[in-house]
Amino acid sequence: MSDKPVGLDNGLTNYGDFDFARFLRRSFARSMGLSSEMLDKPVVGIAMTPSGFNNCHRYMPDLVDAVCRGVLAEGALPRPFPTISLGEVFLNPTSMMYRNLMAMDTEEMIGAQPMDSVVLIGGCDKTVPAQLMGAASANLPAIQLVTGPMSTGRYKGQRLGACTDCRGFWAKYRAGDIDSREIKAVEGQLSVTAGTCAVMGTASTMACIAETLGMSLPGTGTIPAVHADRLVAAEETGKAAVRLIGTKITPRDVITRRSVENAIRVLLAVGGSTNAVVHLAAIAGRLGIKIPLSRFNELADETPVLVDLKPVGQGYMEDFHAAGGVGALLRELRPLLQLDTIDIAGRRLSDRLAQPIDWVDRAIIRTFDNPISKVGSLVALTGNLAPEGAIFKRAAATPFLFESEGRAVVFSSLEDLSRRIDDPDLDVRPNDILVLQNAGPQAAGMPEAGYLPIPKKLAQSGVKDMVRISDARMSGTAFGSIVLHVAPEAAVGGPLAAVRNGDRIRLSVANKSLDLLVNDAEIKQRLADHRPAPAPVRGYKSLYRRTVLQAPEGCDFDFLTNGP
């Protein structure tokens, strides 16, 4: 037997007789209709994630077939295998709770099964970060293929795309501006094709990040799901996965501190999802890489917003792709980028950006000297209310609320929020600050509940935005003056748990600060009696509760971080 087994000879099951294990494995492989010639080839695993509960992955079988074509064309044996699939809106309490489970599934199946490289196919929000986390830990040659964004629908002459437009129409419905018949009609036009959300939500942001990190083939991050080029990209990804076996380039060669900083730059320039901050921290954390919030803010103050897409601007992902995509954006950001990073093909970023491109739509991708905003879309906040940090998406917020001081209106849980937010007797005014507690990673799995609805009585009076603060997340498709990921969370005794109705809170985007205007002694006294909620006693939820980290550490499990 070879000292370095390949293909089906990888990782033979140990029965105490390796020759027998090889004989047995090949015997069972023959039952799948594979010839002896095919059994001798190197193997490319294909982590596939189709599910009847994941609309974003509806075209997964077509993508798997196309990857297989590419693998076969390059002379290797493709072996698709399933892992957990996370459909954002079909999971309770939240898909975020199961991201780490999918990452573990991905890592373990890559390591346990015989393959020489692996293609990871995902799209819906948490699937791409879960796959990248798992691949980083497994450290087998790996390449990411995303499913691609939806194309837009139409309603009365207006383009619609999930899910920024769904939030806009729902706000109109809550305010009484449109009726139930119209909202029902809109419902059928928001998501009209397979694919991920049509705007720069979390899925699209992570697709751009995967390409920027170098884990996806150049130019493949933004191709619409239903475009023929998406299948071509899948085939080329399969070919690249075979070539990857020879180079032995692994995720640890590609995902470095420098490439992570490049990814943060792109996140800031596209007006990307706040969720990506958590996901990038988790991916980087698997390799022992940590980007301090102070460094994040340095990058944010240097990096302009250049992409005009919803929820920050007006366009959709199909427009971004047609405008030049990630490649065009990277060329504008070139003066700020670490150009010595490599992708899965071993090509330096400098070499990629040296290649000319034919045309860029400047209505969608601005030049570096004509930005939408001179500073990045996100900013990290600290202060006595968020000693370990919080995130604010300034590009999607109302500028006159950037410097705010207001009275706290506190909701102690998601259930409390649901019960009271539309109560006509709720004591709330437009200049108040809505506060949601106990929606962080330990308390509730950190759902996308940070987009607190405007109380109905204020919405009906014309209020469009308010400052809202929580330890939860919000969808990348959402907008508003919303402070998220407050750390430590309320459930572990963070200062957010000390906020009471009527307290004054000060937000200063200029100072990057978030403060509870209560003296330290009073805050300490209020927290003295804090008791965490009882933990689940069995199963995955028990493991999650006992080991999940806070948002600045990516909400990963404590036993999975910092490399092997």
C-alpha cells in the first residue's frame, strides 16, 4: 500500500487488517456500479445541502450534476454526500443556533470519508459560514460554490426582491397604508425564483466574502441562481477541485489574517450584512485569527461604501453581477487591499486584479473617489452598555439618529416584545429608545429579532425609524437605526440586563460609543441578583447553551476555536 493513500484508500476503516478493509470498501463501492478504473481515481467529495425546507437550494441537484461533470472531465471520481441544510425562515428558534451543528457535520464528514478534496455547495445565510468553518477546521483542500441570488419579481411596475422589499411592504401594512388584500398580492411576488435573497443580505454578503477570501473561483460569487453561468461556474468548480488535489492548497493557506481583512473591506464597501461580522469572526477563529474591534473600526473609517444595492441603496444582486461583481469592486478597493493573499488556485490577488475588465456600471459600483459614503457601512460601538462591543449599520440607518439620547423602553424577552409592542397603552414616544433583552446567543440562540418593529401606534402616526438596541442579530436585508450584538449579552449578566424602563441611554456614532446613563454602582447593584435561565438538560441545545461563545468571538463553540 502507498505511504500516502489517495482516493478510496484514504482513511480506511480499521478492522485490524488494512488489506481486508481496502478489499471490503472496494467491494461495496462496486455495488454502486463503479468500474475498477473509477475506483482507482482520486476522489472529490461534494458536500451538498438540498432540503425541502430550504427554498434557496432548490436547484441544488443541478449544481451537483454540473460539479460532477467538471470532476469527471478532469479525471477524478465525484462523490456527493449530504450534510445538514439550514433554511433561514424554516428553523425554530433560529438558524443561527444550528450553524455550529452544520459546521461540525461538515468538518466530521470531510474528515471521516475518503476524499482528496471537497466542493462545498451552499447559499442560504448560515450554510456558507458553516461550510467555511468546517472546511477551515478539517483543512482538506476545499472550494466553495454558492447557489446564487434570486432574480427580482414585479408588482404594479415595481421591482421586488426578498427580503428588503418584504420589510418595506410589511411596515406599510402595519402602519395601515395598505390592506390585507394588497399584502397578499405582494407576498407572491417577493421570491419568484430559486436562490438566495435578491439584495445584499447575509447570503449575498457571505458569497462576496467567500470570493474575496479566495475560497471561491473568481467571478462566481454573484452569478444569479437561474443564470446558465451558474451551472458553468459549478462545472469549473469541479475541475478546480481536481487541480486542487495536486497543489495541496488548503483553507489554512487561503484564509489568513490578511485575507480576512480584505473580506472586512469588501463587507464594508458593499453595505453588507451585520451577520457577516459574527460569521467572519467564527471562520477566522477556527484558525486562531482575531480581528479586534479597534482594528475593525480602523478599516471602517478607511473603506468607502461603493456599491448601490438594497438595503443600503437601490439595486439588486442581479444588477451587481451585471455591473462587474466582486472583481470590479476589488479593483476599486485595490489601494486598500493586501495583494499578496492567494486563492484556492494559488493565484495572488495582485495577479487577478492586474487583468483588465471590459466595463463597469458606475450606477451600481462607484469609483473610489466618488463613493456613496466615505466611510464603511458598519461601525463597532463600545461603552458601559456594551463593554465587549456592539455593531451598528450606519449605512442603513437614519443620520439624524446617529447622535441620540433617549428614554429606554425595555422588553425583557422575545415573548414580552411580541405581547406588548402593539399594545395601545404602551408608554412609548418617538424619541425613546427601544431595548430588547435576553435575545443573545445563550438566551435565545441570537435570532434576527434585533429589527424590533416600530410600535403600531407610532407607525400609524408616521414614525419610520427609532433607535433600537439588543443582544440579538438582524437580517442583512433589514434597515434602520439598530444597535446589535451587544456583548456580553443580558443572559450572562451583561450590562444590558441592568437597563430599566425610563433609564437614559446615549448613542454616539461619532464617538463609537453606547452608554447607559446610570452610575456604575447602581448598575453593579442591579446585576448582583442576576441569575441565568435554566439550561436545557439534553441534546444539542444543552451542548449549545454550555459552550457557545459571545458575538465578538463569532458565537462558535469554545471547544472548536483556535485551530487544531
